[in-house]
Amino acid sequence: MAVVAPANPRATTTETSSGLEIVVPAKKNWLITLFLGLWLCGWAVGVVVVVTHFLSADMPSEVFKFAAVWLVAWMLGGAFALLVFCWSLAGKERIVLSSDRIALKHEIFGWGRTREYELVHVRSLRAAQSPYNPADLRSGFRLLGIGGGSIAFDHGSKTIRFAAGLDEAEAQSLVARLVDRGNIADFAT
């Protein structure tokens, strides 16, 4: 009979000069990453073929119009696939809790946008899995490891979710760590 060892946490926490920093790596789905890597190779071939035809001098106007529309759609699809591919390989969520705000950043290779929320407006910090709604496009993105989150708080009339892909137990542990930090205890419920 084998004894199951406890799972290691995915997130890392450190005290920095900015405050408590939590880094949650993107959840890896190697099947999707492999598929997207192969698809992006085919995507690049399609771009080369269409651009080569664009540069040819004798292209009928109907073909040119179709190729232009196709190329725009193809580039948008490729950009999205590249974003998901890079997120799967190197994406991280960085949460920094300072004395007066919480900063949330989604980053890929260090690049990303930070959103900061003043703690006076943060209410009901909790571990809460994102509900699945098949009618909401954002629910489908969670299959790709994008969006949603295992930790939530209310900010005004909106619920903010972060720390995607964490198990409930780890999310509860991180919420307790945030509350124990002392500067949001009044806001957690």
C-alpha cells in the first residue's frame, strides 16, 4: 500500500520591499501547448504563402480582396494562439500586497499590465472557484489557463478574481496568508 505524499504548492510567497509578493505560474496543459506549437508552424507557412501572393504583380482584385480579409483574420488568430502558447510556457500571475493596495499582474516573460486596487475598497477576500457558464466566452478561456481565479474579492460592484489554476486548499492557504499579513484583516470575511 502506497502512502500519498502531500502536494507541493504551485505559488511562491516572499516578503519584498514592496510588500508580500505571491507568484502563481500558469497552469501547464502540455497537450494544448504542443498542439499550439505545431499549429503555429502551419500558421507561419500560411502567412508566408499569402504574403508571397500579395507581392505578385498579377493578382486579380477579387483574389486580392479575399486574401487581404483572410490575412487579417489569420493574423488575429495567430496572435491569439501565440499569446496562449507563450502564457502556457512562461505566464505568471504576480500579486503584491502592500500596506494600502493590492497589485495584480499577468505577465509573460516579465511583460504585462498591472492593476492596483486600494485596500479601502476591497471587501470579502475569499477562496472561490470561478463558476463555469457555457454562455460566457471567458469560461471557455479557462480551459486554456487564461482568466478566472481561485481567489476573489469584491471591489465596488465588481468581483475581481485572480490566482487561476490553484486548488481550493492552496487558495485558502494564500487567503489566510494575505489576511495574516495584517493590513487587510478588516476587509476579509
